[in-house]
Amino acid sequence: MIDLTIAQIAAAVDGTVPGHEGATVSGGVVTDSRRVGPGDLFVAVGGARVDGHDYLGAAAEAGAVAALVSREVPRAPLAQIVVADTTRALGDLAAAVLSRLRKNARPPVVVGVTGSVGKTSTKDLLAAVLETCGEVIAPVGSYNNEIGLPLTVLRATENTAALVLEMGADAPGNLTYLTSIAAPDIAVVLAVGRAHLDGFGDIGAVARAKAELVQNMRADGVAVLNADDARVAAMAPDAAGRRTVFFGTGGDAQVRAEQIGTDDQGRARFTLHLRGQAHPVQLTLYGLHQVSNALAAAAVAYELGVGAEQIATALGSASARSPHRMHVQRSDAGVTIIDDAYNANPDSMRAALRSLSQMAAGSGGRAVAVLGPMRELGPDSAAEHEAVGAFAVQVGVDRLIAVAEEARPLATGALAAGMDRREVQRASGVSEAVAMLRRYLRSGDVMLVKASNGEQLWRVVEALERAR
């Protein structure tokens, strides 16, 4: 973060300071006392299980010079900036810092990326491409909510050329709030899918929520929209006269992919057509769904002045940066493990299962799907799970292990679609799933692990690694 005095921070967040107004925050902004470093500002966020106000002493001991608090903590050995709501104040501080940076002679370009699937991969690809031109700030993982986004913004410095921000939403109004902190110069919408239906109600509401990003971009902003998703393409009028760029596989997309396929390891490749130029791209990322993400990144980079050949080269060398997102590794026993356990919804499940099938076909081994529950799907949750189980059969999965009671409909759907009962298993948790896998897996097999993040199904991968 840029250096700010405590008095400047208090003014930005409408806070009061009992003392120490002259001290300067010269480090970063953190919400986890275990990550505090010298000169940092510690933000005390209250949660259901942990209250940051209980850790002011630890933060001070680690070097924090000040804390953002919603109540003064007696005898805490650091300056306290008292506000009504620390999460809201965090957003206010990020907005104030970005506003200040935007007054520079060379302000950072803000790119906002949203979509029901693909946000993290697209953000990672775009950061890799733009890093060839200057300092890029992008979140590691999925810092895409009312806490993660401002923390990312606050990492910006006077030298930052681009802020690549992942913007998530699980209810109407989320993106309107996030864009009030960081209105994008370029607004990217990837897809509208069946995610967070508990908060939205139906897919139409999901589309309206994603459109908030386009509606709230800056007055001279550019909307980058997926022409292959009808609901996303229909957001063009939301740009309200501002420029729109389409990416996709159809002839009307300015940034287009042709000759799409995968290599024998399941990594996507295509020919990138960009404003009359054509360049072959071989991604290091797995799955055909990565082509759309790469096109979105290419469209943004081209808008920012990166040449088409440079874009193609950078895309080809970009690697997966965020954990548990189609991370592929090979065990000592010769099993290919796809760790995609960070999150899941029906659309991302289908994309991952397609990749599993393609990779297994390339290796000649069996396709094994270890799947857990998809959260926040509302009253249609059971039906959505059953449909994914049936889809696993359609794409040729050889064995399905449904982990946790809430994943039972996955097994039900697979059985209804004709999978042999001997190839459908249910595990109560990670330990039982690992035991099943140790008995079953053999060299050449390809295994996918995927569920909503709260299930922590990535522990299956860790357990198998420990057993090497």
C-alpha cells in the first residue's frame, strides 16, 4: 500500500483515533494477525468463530502500527482507528487509495472480472500477459468479495500499471458494492451459470447481478463480453453507449478462437484470431473450457495495447497460479491427479468432468471422479446433483465416489444413467474416500477431485501425497 498516516486513514474511513495520529502505515493491510508484518495496518474483522479484536496484541507484537476496530480494545499496544463497521471501512480505505492513485500521471488500469465460472483462471491468465508490460496487482486465489477485493486494491503502489480484480457475487447488489470501491476501466463478463442460486433464486437473477459490473464501469470504460453465452452477450445494452468487445468462437467475435482442441495430455490449444491476425496458442492449462478464459484475457490485453503475437506467446507460457484450480500432478504410483477442489457449481463440474474424460482417454487409463457437494443451489440442489452424476456417465467416467451425505444425489444420478453399481461408491468423508482410492487406483488412472470449497476435499489429494 502507499504510505499513509493514521490521521489520513482515519479521515478516509470516517474513524476516530484516541492517539498516535502522526504515525505512518508503511506496510500492508491484513485481516489475519498471523500474516502481519512491520508497518502494517491490522483490520479486526468479526466472524462467527473468530473475532479479530482478540488479536490486537499479536498484531502489535508482529509489527503492526495500527488497527482498524469497531470497538476500542483497552490497553492494546498500538494505535486504534475506531469505525462503525471494519469491513465497510476497509472498502472505504481501498476506494480512497485507488482514487488517489487515479490522479497520478500514469494511473493504474482497473480490470474487473466476473462470471459464474472461470474468474480465477482468467484473472491468472490476464495477470501473466500484462506482467510483460509492467507491475500488475492481482489476487492470489479468489479474493473476490467485500474483504478480499479491497485487500487486493490496497496492495497497489505508485508503480502499479494494472489492477486485475476478481469480482464475485452471491446475491443481488454485491457487484454494485464492489464497483463502488473499484469501478473498472474494463469490465469482463465470462459466463452466467447456475451458481449461488440460494442467494439469487434463478438464473435470470444471476444474469442481472453479473450485469451490474457492466452498468457500473467508468464513463469511458470498455465491456468485454462472451459472445458464446447468450445471457452475457445480451448485456451489451448495459454498457449504455460505452464500447463493447466480444470474444468467442463465432464469426461476430472480434477476439476469436478457431481450430480448438487438446494435446494428448488434455491441455487446450487453438488459433487466436485477433483483429485480422492469427496466432497458434498452446496452453499449459488443462481443459477446453480454458479457451474461453484465454480469449477473455487476450481481449483485455489487446485493449491495453499488448500486441497479438506477444499475447499468444504469454498465454502459451502462463501457468496455473491459484491453488486447487485444475492443478494437475502425477503421483509416484503413476496416477494423474486433477485437484480442482476449490469450488464447484453445475457448470464448472461439467467442465471438469469433460477434462477428466479427455485426459483419461489420452493416457489410456480409467477416469475416476471424486466429487463432493455443490453448495448454495437452493431448492433444486438434489436435481442439479443428480444431473451432474448422470453427466459423469455420459462423458465416460469409469468410477464415481460421492463424498459426504449431501453428495448422495450424485451417486443416484450416475446409477440412474446406467453406471455399474460396482463403480458407484459413497464415502462419509475424506478418510473413507482415501481408503477407497488406495485400494482402487493403479498406474495410468486419472482422478478428479472437486467440490465446493467448504468441503475441503483437497484433503484427499494431500492424504494421497502423504502416502507416497
